[in-house]
Amino acid sequence: MTAIETIGVASIIVSGLTIAIGSIGPAIGEAWALSRALSAIAQQPDEANTITRTLFVGLAMVESTAIYCFVISIILIFSNPFWDYVTR
């Protein structure tokens, strides 16, 4: 296996692991936050607007982790910075 093939295989494996591991954490965190928010709304229905607004801000912050992992995997697959070192 040449150096180019090795970097290609490693890039695909690492990008797959990045997406797999990087999406499990946010999915669990979002589910946990949603269940807590629904519980809080059930206990205090008058504060539903405040809880919902805070929930959406928190979910956006949690989801940004998965988006960062997606961006890293796309960079590894399509514009890998290590290709330049091998092709010289």
C-alpha cells in the first residue's frame, strides 16, 4: 500500500469515527435536555415560554458539536491537508 492509499484509507476511517462518536453525544444530550424541559413544563406550565426559549438556545449549542464533527469529516474526505505532504 502506497502512502497516498494509506492516507486515503485513514482519512475515511477517521471521518467515519468522527461522525459516529461526534453524533452520539449530542443526541444523548438533546434527548436528556428535552426530557428535563418537558418535566419542568409539566410541573410549571406558566413558565413554558421561558423554559422553551432556554431549551432552544441550549439545543442549538449542543447541536453545534455535531455540526463541527460533520465539518471536520468533510474536510478530511474532500480537502485533506495531508495530501500535500505525500504528493510532493
